[in-house]
Amino acid sequence: MQDLITITETKKELEKAKKEAEESEKLKSAFLSNISHEIRTPINAMVGFSNLLSDNNLNKNQRDGFINHISDNGKKLLKLINNLIDVSKMETNQLAIQKENFVLNPIITDLYKVFETSHRLNKSLELRLVLPKNSEEFSINSDKNKIVQILENLIDNAIKFTTKGIIEIGYFIEDETNPIFYIKDTGVGISSENQHVIFDLFRQGESSSTRKFEGSGIGLTLCKKMVQLLEGEIWFDSKIEIGSNFYFKVHNLGQSNLKLLRESSDKFECRIEGSGVKSIDYTNRNILIAEDVKSNFNYLNAIIELTDANVIWARNGRDAIEICQANDPQIDLVLMDMRMPEIGGLDAIKQIKAINNKIPVIVQTAFTFNNEKEECFRAGANEFITKPIDPHKLMEVLQKFL
């Protein structure tokens, strides 16, 4: 009987492995076919218009038009090749980070001007630039070229999927030091079925031969990898036929938040007092933070440690479940991210509540749609707060359950 059970389990594992391998090969084949198409298309235009330039009967307007086509397709091909090289470098840990101090507004403004000029003929599409007030001298220390590349890819993506309406480019400043960049559009949006795969290397929201939109499908993959390389986070919200909003922040923001909070604890306490939360002391409380992004954990930890609570870090959903199950130390509250490796937030909440229904679970996420909030509450969550997380709002929630 034991042999039969072992054989059955082995057979299931082999079938699962075979299915995953076939899916991987299918995705790779689709990706290579798409890349071949995206490379050949601009080359075809460049070669074709180059041949047409040899016609002596062309007038100046025709010749200038052909030259512009060659130049535009050359730039498109160069960007694709650069993206492919960067993805390859990242896969082999060969892409270097070069940090420097620089003022932020000029690079955002220059990018806006470039895209506004290149898309000025589309009168049904408006590009907007939104910068924080009094931010003319606002500077950060990071890799300027990587940030420009991330923004370029996100703006390209927004333009590709938005034929009319508005694309808004900008950033806002969180906690006086940390810029959160965003690209908002009124485009086609991303279906709920595809939202979990859009950052994957071999996946696209639309991959059939009848797809409406061109593109290699590596732009968002590259954005996510670069953001992670800069110790940041990228997230989005989207609805079909309404549009998409992409956000990202970079360069170990949790550490800078940690320094900010330590240096301004008096100011912070005043904010807490103003919100009605008083005498916060969780010396003997254990708070579990389930978060796979290091900078996000650092940020939450920087806030919570002001209360003298003991903070425990779970880097994925599985670890969070095991820590609650072991109950050593006893967990008094869980801050749960929704998108994590191993086991996602929703499943982790259900299993934690099955272990101990009395543990308060607070969802902290970048997703703000009502249906997602309802799913969290159905899974057993006690509260729901959205990123970027305001420190005194977090403290109010902790005070409610501790």
C-alpha cells in the first residue's frame, strides 16, 4: 500500500513538472516569436525606406519623410536591443548601479518634453506634467539613468495602450524625503486575469496573433527588475476601459524613513497626539510584518519601533503562517501584504485565521479597488490600509486592535 501511495505521488509530481515545463516552453516560444517580429518590423522599415531614398524623382518633403521614418525605427530598434541587453545583465547580476546626487525636476521635465514633442500630432491624447509645489531644488541620491529608463518604459507603455484621453506624468513626496513616481493613463486597462503576470518576462497581457498593440513585452519586466535593483517597489491599479496607474519608489527608502523618524520623533509624537492616539507603548507586544520588499519592511519597522514593540519579519506568506502556527513568540498582530511569493496574502490570512482567529490581521497593500478590499475581509482580515502608508494612520489602526 505504501509503495502504491509513493508511486501515485511521484506520478502526480512528474505530471506537474511536465505541465510546467510545457508551459514554460510555450511561453518562451511565444516570447521569441514576438521578439523576432519586433526586431524585423523596424529593420524592414529602415531597409525599405533606405532603398526608396535612391529614387532621384523624390521631392524634398518625401525625402525628409523617409529619413524621419528611418530615424524613428532606428531609435525603436535601439531601445529594444538596450532593454534586452539590460534584462540579460540583470539575469546574470552584471548590471551595475551608479548612484549620485541630482535634482529631480529637470529629468522629469526633459522626459515630458521629449514625449510631448514626439506625440504632438495625436490631438486626442493629452500629456500632463504634475510636480510637487516648491520642489525646484528637491534632490535625491540614486541612479539617475535607471530612473529615467524606468520612466521611459512606463510612459511608452501608457502611450501604447492609450489612444485618447490623458496621460499624467509626475511624482509626489512621501514623508518629506521620498519621491513616489507615477504614470497615470486613461487607456484600455489591464484585465483582472492578466494583472498577476504583466511583470513576468515571458508573459504579456495580449499575446495572440490578433493582438492590437505592438511591443516586446519586456518593458514592465525591466521596470520591476530595475526598481528591485534600486531596493524599491513598483505597483499599479487598473480597470478595463478606465485606465491604469503605475507607481514606483526606489533606493532603500525604508532606511531614509528610519532616519527621518528617529530625528523627528517629537514632531511625529505631535502628529499622533493630534490624531487622538495617546500613550502608545507596546513594549510587550509582538507584531508580525509579512512583506517581501525589504524597503517596505524597513519603513513599517521604523514607525512601529517608536512604540517599543517587538517586530518580526516574514518574507513571504508561508513564513507568516509558520510563525503564527509556532506561536513562539506569541503574535499579537499581523501586518499582511497581498502580493508575496510562496503563498499570497489572501491564502495566508485564511490559514492564520484557521490557526488562531483572535489574531488581528491588517492588510497593507497598494490595491484599492472595492472588490479587493471585500476579498480581504471575506478572507478574515480585520482592517485594510493602502500604500503609501501614513504613519499616524498606521498608529491609529494599531491602537484600535492592541
